[in-house]
Amino acid sequence: MGVDVVVLNSSIAGLRVQAAALLQQTVSQFAAHAARLESLKNSGSGGAASSNSSNNLAAAGGSSGRHSHKSSNNSDDVVMVDASEAAAGTAVAGEVAANGSSSTVQWPNPANPASLTQSLTPCSLGLQLIIACFEGGVSGSLRPLLAALLPGVLALQELSGPGLQQLAGEAKSAFVLYKYLPFAAGQVPSATRSILAAGSSEAWSSRAAGMVFLQCFWFRHCYLLDVQAMEQLQAFVVGRLQDPKVEVRSLAAATLSGIIKALPVHEIDTLRGQLVSQVHLLFSSQTGAAAKRHNAAVAGAAGQQQQGAAFLAEAQAVVQGLKAFVLSSPYDVPSWMPEVLMALMAAANSRNPLVRRDASKALSEFKRTHEEDALEQLRVMLREEQWEALTQVTSSATYFV
């Protein structure tokens, strides 16, 4: 596959055309078959991710992996064959995935090794193509092609099961290499759509992969995003604070802490104000009017249980959002920090043990990352009873008097 990438720069026109056609076929099949392998994770057949999958993804996003990255001096117009022609094959793959009418692409059946192999081979070829692009130093020239392959890479993260080990390793290696790729302005919208598509996946490991990739993508490309794209990505991250998987919620809080750094001041104030207001509604009067409104919304034991689940999801999302603000200022104490900490204190006094645990962890994280000077600065900004309450929550229990 690496030879085919190099042939794109060949002086022989026939070789360039054949290489471009092969790449287009690879991209088209990779997108369709990656979506089908992702369905194994959705059904739980051979694709169930382990409990430490989010840690593996986060490590992949922050480590260089086993493949070294060669920087490329090539620009988009150095390649003699427009790589966007190869990327255009994803449109065909999308139609196949939508109606399933293709006679050459079949859904993989975990019980049928031959059916599974039909998807393993094109996915492996696509991943090897990605690795070859980076190791061959031509990733800059083939950015349109790599942008087209990104959705499949996100979908293939954390595969597990018989016969999937090698493909899972290749997918992780390709995922690591993408953090080295600076997308051109023309590929940023495509990458944004890939992240949003991964965020709406039924497979939680795909949602987690999209969140981890967004951390690097936002850092390198936020200045290339238009207002609509920034709002969509921000809404995606805030929405994932209510994800049913705790791993995705934690990644969303970490991602939001980085996004906050690049937002305008008025948007930061608006988001923080919304979270603090939700805290007041959820925790300020759990035995008063708020509880009555919740109980009046539904009737019966089943309704009460459903309402309790809705309350827990909203409460945990608010706590994770406030935690993102704490993480966004790990060493200093901005003027808004006391308000955020007091909101977390209200959540830490919740009668729900899960909410209480998450809020206490967020407060402990603040104390862990701030040194004595910062804590003294905070103490001046708080009333004495507020400081004592905060100290009680963040201090470890001791049996020595």
C-alpha cells in the first residue's frame, strides 16, 4: 500500500491514474466495512469494550505509539493526482451504508468467519494506507484522503473479540498518528462532521474516540472553525456530559475544559451561568418546591423511578460541566472560581450518593492542583463558613486527634 501512495507522484500518467483508482476503491470499501464492524460493538457480539477503554483511548491520544511520524514538506498541490478524487469515494460508501443494497458489501456475521473476513480485509487495507501515508512522509499531500478515512478510524476503536486483535492494533496506531495531522482549511469541515458523526454513534467507544480526537483537533484548528462549527462542537461536548457511560462523561468534562480556553469571555460567562443556575434548581430545595414539581410530573412507582433517573443524569451532567471549569484553571483562581466551587458544594451535599461522589471528586481535584498561595487567595474571596465547609469536603478523614 505504501508503494501505491508513492506512485501518486509518479511521472507516468498511467500509473498515477491506476493509483488514484485503487485509493478511491480503498476509501469507499473502508468506510462501508468500518461501519459494519462498528455494528458488532452495538450488538455486543465480539465487540464489547473493556472497562478501561477510555483510558486506552486517552493514552492513544497522548502517546506517539509504535509508529514514528515523519514530517512532510509536501503541500496539497505537490501531489500530481488530486487526492480529493479518492476521497469522493466515501459518498458511494455512504449510500451503501444507508440502503444496504450493494451486492459486494455484506454485513459481517460474527458466527461466520468468512463473512467477518470480508470486512476485516478492506478495513486492514485502509488502516495500512493511513500508516503508510504518515510513515512515508506524504501525509501533508494526502490530507483530503486522510480526512475521508477519519470516520472509519473512529468507528474501529476498541474492537475486541476473536480474530479482531490485529485490526484493533492497526486502528489504534492509525488513531495515534492522526494527532500529527494539521488539516488544511478545506478539510476542517469534513473532520468536524466526522467528530459529530462519531458523537452520535450507538457504540460508546466510538463516542469516546470522537471526544479524544476532538481534544487534539480543537487545539490545532479552533482558529479555522467558523462560528457554526464551533457552536456545533461545543453543543456536542456539552451534550455528552449526560452520556449514559461514565467514561464518556469524564472525557467530555476534560474536553470541555480545553474548549473553554478558546471561547470568548461572554460565551464562557453564559455557559457557567447556565450550569450554576441548574445547580440551584436541582439542589437548593430538594425537599421543597423542586421536589414537588418532580414528583407531580409523573405518577406511580415506575414514574418515580424514571424521574429519578432523569434527575441523576441531569445532576451528573451539571457536576461534570462545573468540573470542566475547575480543570480549565488548574493553577490560578479566577474571579468566578468561588461561584463554581460553591455550586459544587451544593451538589456535594446531595442525598444521591453518585452525585455526591462526583462533586466531592471535583472539589478534591481543585485542591490537588492548587498550591498554598492559590488556596490562600481563594480563602480571602470566601466567607469563613464557606471556607470551613470547603475544607471539610476536600480534607481526608483522620483518626488521630
